[in-house]
Amino acid sequence: MSGRTVFITGAARGIGAASAERLHAKGANVALVGLEPERLEENAARLGDRAMAFEADVTDLDSLQRAVAATVERFGGVDVAIANAGIAFTGTLATAPVEQVERTLAVNLLGVWRTDRAVIGQITKRRGYLLNIASLAAVAHAPLMGPYTTAKAGVEALTDALRMETAPSGARVGCAYFGYLDTDLVRAGFAQPSAQGLTAQLPPFMRNPAPLSKAIDAIEHGVENRAARVCYPRWVAPLLLLRGVLQPLTERRTLRDDAALREAIDIAESSGESQTQDPVLGVSAQAIEQAPAPALTPRD
């Protein structure tokens, strides 16, 4: 990674910020891109001269292209890109506010596509590596997460197609699949009244958020090896292989005793929780306001 340049969206917090810190420690230049300019500037200032912050919304292709151009001007090119920006809202597809459903799709799916489109010229030119952050939700589609799972499934499909299209150039494209990680988004999602009963039904190994630092280990390894797939925790990989049976089993487990599901839907529709979710950052804004997540050290 020494001397290479990494472009990361959603770099104010969570996976993005921790990836930037880790890869910077390995010698990379890093461009931190996202929606929280003060936090981005703080992160870049802490890392030092080989880091630069750019405010850009992944729903705006022009702003992403400007951020890429500025990165190239500052560091000479882009060798690695991590399309990480993502949000989440809770609610049913039938009753959630339309703008929240569409915002999720705009950020989590089209935002990844726009990021890919903005960086792909540099990635192919420099025979680099592009990593799109998906989720286990790409193959396990839970209730009250419809827009999120739809977007992540789309990210997987987008990545698969782009991987083949890009291969002749010598560049490589990967997709990351994570279970629940200890991030602002996951903590806030679990805290939603409608989610608590459903998450309690999950097996303990799935519902207990995994350490973020271990997921960053996986990203670091994936970037260095230009991996087609990056997974964490380790049990995610076999579940991807079992995708043909995973969704039917998930549905059967959920519907075997649907009282918890009925209660969760009732809470989502009657509690007004959708009105408390930030229109830009989704549920994660609540965790940010209540307890800002500390930045990771490179090997935390």
C-alpha cells in the first residue's frame, strides 16, 4: 500500500473512517469522502499530510467526480477505491415514508454505482482495485429492512457485472459481505423499538455485533490481495454458499411463530419511530448524537 492512493466514501465514521486509518498506517495516501465535513476534516488532520477530506454526497455524481479530480490533482491518481457510504431506516415497505425508502436506494445502491462510475477510469488506468461494501443482507432479506436488503443485493449484482467488465484492463473489483458490526448504524438500528423483538430471535452468534477492527482486518487483507470477496465474521462465507436455502430458512424461522413479527410491524407503524429518523443519515444519526463513536487506532 505504500505510496498508493485510496478513495473512501462514508469516511466520517465507522467502516470508512477505520479503513482510512488502517490503510494510511500502511503507507497509503487517503481521500476521505462523506457528508460530515467537520468530522472528515478532523480525521484527515489527525492522519496528517497524506490524508485529504472532501465533502460529497453519493447521490450527486458531479460532487463525486470533483472529489476524484481533486484527489488525482493532490496525489497523482487513485489506485484503490472503497464504496462504503450507506444508511438505514426501519419500517415496512408498505407504510414507511416514501422518501426514506427512496433515500436508502439512492445512497446504498445508486450511491455505490455513482462512486464506481466516478472512480472506474482511474482504477482501470492504474490497474487498481475497487471494493464495494455490501452486506450479508444481500442474501438474507429480513423484514423491516426491505430497502436496505434490496440495495445490498443490488450492490452484489452490480459488483459481479463490473468485475467481469473490468477484468480485461487488469483492474480488480471486489464485494464485501459483513454481518452485524459494532458501528453507529448497527447500534442505532438495534435500538429502534420495532427491531428489538426481531433481533432477539436471531441466534446469538448473529445478533451480537462483531468488533469493527476485525472487519477492517478483512478489508486490509482484501485490498492487499485484490480479493473478489471479503467476508467477516468467518461464518458469513459459508452462508453465502448456502444462499439457496438461507432465505427460505430465514422466512420459515421468522414465520414459525409470527407474533414477534406482528408486534414489530405494529410498533413500526404506530410508534412514530420513522419520524425520529434523520432524513439524511437515517437511524445512525441518533447514535451519533447520543454517543459519538471514537476513532480507531490503526490496530485497535
